[in-house]
Amino acid sequence: MTRLSVNINKIATIRNARGGNIPNVLQAAIDCERFGAHGITVHPRPDERHIRYSDVYEIRPKITTEFNIEGYPNRKFLDLVLDVKPHQVTLVPDPPEALTSNAGWDTIANKDFLIDVIKEFKNAGVRTSIFIDTNLKNIENASLTGTDRVELYTEPYAAEYPINQLKAVAPFIGAAKKAHEVGLGINAGHDLSLENLKYFNDMVPHLDEVSIGHALISDALYFGLENTIQMYLKLLEKI
């Protein structure tokens, strides 16, 4: 089946709204693992408005499932990843003021930069993934940076899905085929939900992993965290 990594940023957002340690972010990560998630994703931003750098250090030794750190590769982020050594690092091209990830890398314009960054991570034994859109040239050039995987930015799919499912997924089918062709593993994430996940998983070939946060944590308010994770896992079983 396709692996599920749960992004717990939104749990940290709730905690930070009041200060203190409720809800407990570390316990949430442990619980997600216990309830069947294949991985935990965090995305620390420079202003620490949700996940804090201290959270990253606390979580790493307490979970045994895959730990994925997302972020823009400035020097502070690089040093964090090299110190913590997660299983995977996902590079996103977010400026510090971005509300959320909203674009993939231009791997042509940023090729040399990405090569240098990825070399540091690979020398440390950390698997790398690049957040990317469905532009086939960007995917082809991603393979020249040394990255192990790409993470397909799925917000356009989620927006189009209620209107025309086949039109929504078609670019992602092509992107996944191209990524596989050039030797890259394939992750996906952003606005995947209980409504649109199964179709995406059924239609997109070679899909290794999805990272889901906002929708899953929101669903957990109604269904409970354990039940919600099981609902998402069921949708990721391959036909």
C-alpha cells in the first residue's frame, strides 16, 4: 500500500494559540505512530508559528516510524536536519512569510543550489525529496540534482477534483510516470483528504508515500485521531 505520513503541524498550531503544552505535540506524534501511521512529518518555519525546533529534537528519539522534516533549506534548517538526521528531508521553496506551501521548485533555475544542498544531506545518510509541481521539465531536471524522490504538489488536483476528476488527476499521472522513468521515488501532498485521496491513490502509478496534515487533523476533531488514521489508511490500499 501507499505509505501515510501524518503532518502534525496543526496540532502544534493549537498548542501555540494558548501557550503551555496542550495538546502535547510529542504525545500526538507517538499516538499517530501507535495508531498505524507509517511516518510523522513536521515543517518547522523560521518564526516557529507551529512546530518548534525544540519539538523536532524531542520527537526524533521517541518514534521508530519514518520521520520526515519539511522546510526551506536555509542554513538554520540545514543544520537542524544534519543534527537530527531524520529518515527523510523534503525541500520546499517557501519564503519565510508564506502561509503554507504553494508552489514547487523550479529545478532548472535552482539546479546548482539544490545540488549543493542535497549533497550535504546525502553525505549524512538522509533521504531527500523535492516538493515539485507536474511540469515534466522540472521533474526531469530534478533527477539531475541528486534527489531520491519528488513530492508532487497536489493542491491543483484537490481544487479541480470536485469539477472533473479525470482532468484533475491527469497531470499527476503523467508526472508520476516521468519521475519513475528518470529513477525518482514519488511522494505527494497538500490538500489530500478523505474525499479525494482514494481516487488519487488508485490512479497515480508508482506512488510511495503521501503526507497529510490539515485535512486529517481536522477530520480527527470529528472522528477521533485513531479512527481517522485508520480511515485514511484504508483509502491507501492499492486496488
